[in-house]
Amino acid sequence: MVQIATLRELPIPPKLNLLLLDPGEIGANGHALLRDSRARHLIEVLRIQPGSTVRIGVLDGDVGEAEVVGCDGDRVELQCKLGRCAPPPGQDTLFLAIARPVVIRRSLEQAAALGFGHIVLFRSRTVDKSHLATSTLEPERYQQHLRAGLELGCRTYMPRVSIFRRFRPLVEDHLDELVARDHRYVAHPGAPAAMMDVEVSGPLALVIGPERGLIEYEIDQLSQRGFRAVHAGASPLKVETAIPYVYGQLVLRRGQTLRDRPS
């Protein structure tokens, strides 16, 4: 006889390390009823049964656990218990060039999972203008991918999103209101400085260009406004690979910088 494992024994698949609920979905008695794709995922993929335990979080709120008290078809009943603090809202900002819709979707999930607090989407000169019309840039669409990233990263705080369809107004009129002037970086394969050469001691801003890279004019404009160009090695990386790789290196440098400071 094959025993069906509970959620605690099953490997958690991507995009559901944490079941994210809206505040209004949990009643005063802690009861929640799901009748959507989340319920189907719990039943069909995670094979939950009454008595299974699910890690949960409330959007922009606490995390905890929920016991499955009923499941049938596409319907799951949960008894929720919150009270533990989620990772705090992110303080770092990602400037991300608008790319092909599939790349943007993956990148938004990555950025939310990593904990960026603000994502600024902008058009680079090398980006096809048709990409600006994608439905992925509509709030109801990109928030779906941000939620998926939060569930993957076990986070609850939704990143803020700003969209600039022109590069020049972004750099000339809005940069200083979006991010502090310290710790600004732009990933660029041709940069003379490596990420391990920088010191980071506070909230940072990171620019990731499109698949074909930023043009020299864009690099120059960013450099004039305090963005230090850094490289992640000799070879260019895919956008969705560059985000976690470059950001992870900068976060590591921030930890090292703070540890090396005299007490």
C-alpha cells in the first residue's frame, strides 16, 4: 500500500513555498476557503489531505501555518494561524529595462523573490517599441507574477512598480526622487570595475539592461548621475540570470562592508 505524504513530507514545488492569501480571505475565526488555482495546486500537486499543514502568509502582513480541514475537487478549507513576522519590506530598487514579455514575467518573479522593494521598468533604446504594448505591463498582470515571486521567496510584501516608457525623463527628472544618491550601480559587461571591488553599506539601486545591453549614451547618462558601472564577469548574462547573480554579489559585499566597519 502506498502512503500519500502530507505537505511537510513533499518537496515544495516552485512558486508555492508559501501560500499567499489576501487579508479579506481569512475570517475572524481564522477560517479561509479557496476555490481557485491555488486550491487545485494544493490538491493536485501537493496532494494535501485533511490534517495537512500549509505554510501561509497574508499579503503585506504576517506569516504562519494553516491546517487543511477540508478539500474536495477545486475547494480547500483552511484553519489559519498567523503571528510570525515576514521578512520586512525591501529597501533596494531594481531598474529593469523592458524586454520581451516572457523575460519580463520571469524577471518580475525573480525580483519579488529576492526582496526588492521597488521595481522601475524603463525603455532602453535597444528595446523593440512593440514591447511597450504588452499586457504584462498592466497592473493586474504584473502583480500576478510578483505574487508568484513572493510565494517562491516566502515573502509577503508586494514590491512597488513604476513604469517609464522613455529613458530621458527617467534619468533627468525622476532619479533623485526614486532612489538615494549613494550606492547606485549599473551592470555592464564592459565596465572596468568588478562587483567585488565595491563597498555597499546601505540601500542600493541596481540597473539591469535588456538582452542586447544598454547603449553607451545610457551608460554615460547613468554614470553622470552616480551609477557606478560594474561587471559580473567577461561574458554577458541573460536578464533573468543577471538579476539574482549581480544582486546577490552586491548583497554579499554589503554584508562584508558592514562587518569590516570598526565598532
